[in-house]
Amino acid sequence: MEQSKARGSYAKSLARRAEIVQAARESFVEHGFAKASLRDIAERAGITHTGLLHHFRNKDEILTAVLAERDAEEWRQGADLIESPDQLGPYFAGVLRHHQHAPELMRLWIELAAAASRPDHPAHAYFTERYERSRATFVEGIHEGEVGVSLRPGVSPESAALLLNAVMHGLQLQWLLDQSLDITRPVRDFVRLLMDEG
């Protein structure tokens, strides 16, 4: 009986955290990170400010959870959508287009990633693990031939994974500085450059 109660309480806590993350995402997009308040996020999530602090210690912790959820969504979509090599370029172009619809989140991601490069930053572990997971997923997909990707001779899967991360993040930074740029075609071109068309 006690175990059942504990499981029910844990499930409610997870559901509440998900509601807070969704509310925070909306608040960050609408107001920007600096102007979004914990009270606004709590109100959107239908809880008190104190209740919110029971789940997250501060706004930085909530932002990390928002960005982690966005990453998780994109990895799920990638697993579902990419079935052949010719879908890689359009998939990554689609990711960039999706990010362009929420430039404030894109900006926050870039700012937080840079700040988290300091080992003492609260999001340091998240970003370190995120990049490791991203590279490992790409490398594993190449080695296991899940989508039949064959890289150009001399390009290792490990290098390709590093380069892809650099290109995706560099393109987003350039677009934030000049939103007239087309960043979707370059990522498709880059993926083609990586491929051995044999």
C-alpha cells in the first residue's frame, strides 16, 4: 500500500514538473528569460510560487529543464523520421526552421551553453552529457548502419559528429546576428559534403 502511494506521488511530481517546464517555455518565449518571472511561471502552471520552488530551486534550473525537454523532443523526432541517408539533411534543416520559430529559446540555449562551459556552472554537467550523448548517438547510427549512412573516405564518425554539432550551433548564432540569412540550405549542403555518394 505504501509503495503504491509513493509511486502515485512520484508520478504526480513528474507531471507537475512537466507542467512547470511547459509554462516556463511559454513564459520565456513571450517575455524573454530575463523578464520572465517565477511568479508568472507558477501562475501559468496553476501552482503557487512556493510550490514551484519545491520542484525547481531557481530560474536557471527551470531553463535547463526547458532546453533538455526541447532536446529530448528533437531526438525522438529524429529517431522516428530518419530512415535513409537522404533524409538527414532535410531533418537537420527542419530542426533549424523549428528553432527559428522561437528565437528567444535559441538565444537562451546559446547563452547558457557558453556560460555552462565553466565547470562550476549549474548546467555544466547537463551540457557535457548532452554533447556526449549527441555525438554517441550519431556515431552509433553510423557504425550500426541504421540509416545506411556512408561517410566520405578519411572522415571518421567521431569527427563528423563534432563537425555537425559545430555547424548546427554556428549557423544558429549567425542567424541570430542576421536573421536575413538562409541557414537551412547550408546545413543540407554540409550533410552532403560529409556523405560518400560513392
